Amino acid sequence: MRRMITDLLEYTRTRLGRGIEVVPVSGDFSALCREALEEIEAAHPSRAFESNVPKHSTTKFDPARMRQVLTNLLSNAVQHGDPDSPVALEVSVEGDNVCCEVRNHGKPIPPDALQVIFDPLVQVSPDEAGGHAGIDASLGLGLFIAREIVGVHGGTIGVTSSREDGTAFKLRIPSLAPVER
């Protein structure tokens, strides 16, 4: 219930032109990704997860807000992915950006839904998205808020989806230092 209320308040703030508030600090993005994955693994002990996260990736970000993004992406991957396939998390550096990709396999997101999936109050039906986790109590704001948070960090977020490659959400934010493996 708290998450739904927070999502509604953040949606309202963006519609009133105030945007989502972030307080970026220099930190280890890789550590945050590992922590977010550990939380989701604990919540879904029967689900398989894979990760490829470097030892360190330093950048400037708001830890609470980026955790919100990562938790949303990982939770969606668990909910909408094939329960017999692992959810994968990968962090990398591409040029001047730290990138994070969350991938799952299962029924692909239809092409028309890919065009609007980050719009507010949009929900892809569980049948279309291959949902396996039962009733969805979402308001259709999670991906919209994720896009807003990533955007305020000077980054981008996108999605690809096919039966062969699975569904992948990838975010990019500016990097401050090279990644250390």
C-alpha cells in the first residue's frame, strides 16, 4: 500500500512540473546492484538468478532512488518472466556510461506495448506479458517513475523483447570512473 501511495505522489509531482527529487552522491553502483539483487533473491528463494557485476563502478547517483529503479526492474522480471528461467542482472561500462541490464525469458512484450510501456498508468496484461505471479496490484507507474529517476540522473532507460533473446531493460547513467573487475 505504501508503494502505491508513493507512486501516486511521485506521479502527481511530475505532472505538476516539480519532477522527482534526487540527491546524487558519489558511490559504488555495483554494490547497490548487488544489494538490490540480494533483496529480490531473498523475497523469491525458489527463483534462479544470475549476475555479472564488476567489483566496483563509481558514479554519482541517489542510492535510494536507484534502488527503487533496480527493485522495480528485478521484481517485474520475476513477475513476468518464465519461472523456469533465471533472471539476469549485468552491470558494465559502455563509453562514459555505467550500464545495468535486467533480463528475463518468457513470453515477449508485444511490439505495440513496447511503444508505451514507460508511459504512466500503462499496464501490459499478464497474458500479453507472460505473467506468472498471480494478481498484479500495480498501478502502472513503476516503469514511468523508473524512467523519470534515470532521466534526472542524466541517463536513459530502454527495453527490447523477443522470444529468442528474452526481455531486457537497460539503463545507462554517466560514469565518474572506470569499472574495476
